[in-house]
Amino acid sequence: KQVRLEYNTLPGKPTSDDFGRLLAFVWTTDRSPVIVQEEVLRAGLGCEFEPRSSTYSHQYRARFAAVEADAKANLRNLWRARVDVRCWNAGW
């Protein structure tokens, strides 16, 4: 499959972090494009990351938080164990 990258940085800011990792949302390019990261959250296979730096775009934050909350409420994958799952957040 082909994908499209939407960089997760504000205009004029670097497109990679201090560790050289590319900062981008990954979109599928099929008929109904979706953000791959959103689907990971929807399936309960990850946690929303909340960057605290002014370098990052927060445009999908509310959307991702809602999808993660739904996964938690429906006990999908990570959330099925009903234990206190703490996702790593570097606090950037």
C-alpha cells in the first residue's frame, strides 16, 4: 500500500526530532483515507502521545484522545486487562 505523510510540525520547524525520527502522521491513500496512528489507538494498541513542545502540531489531539477513550471504555486490547496501564510520555 502507498501512504501519504503529513508532517506533525508547525511551519518553519524541523520535520524530525532530536533523535532523528521523522515527525509525521501516516495516511492511507485508498478510497477512504485514514490516519494509521488513529487506527492503532482505535484498536487499543497504543496510547495518545501528548508532546509539550511548541514544535509539534496539536491538530488531531482531541480526535486521538476521543478514539483512545473509546478503546478504553470498550476494553480493547491494552485496556482489556483492566489494570492501570501507564503509557510512556517524555513530557516534551
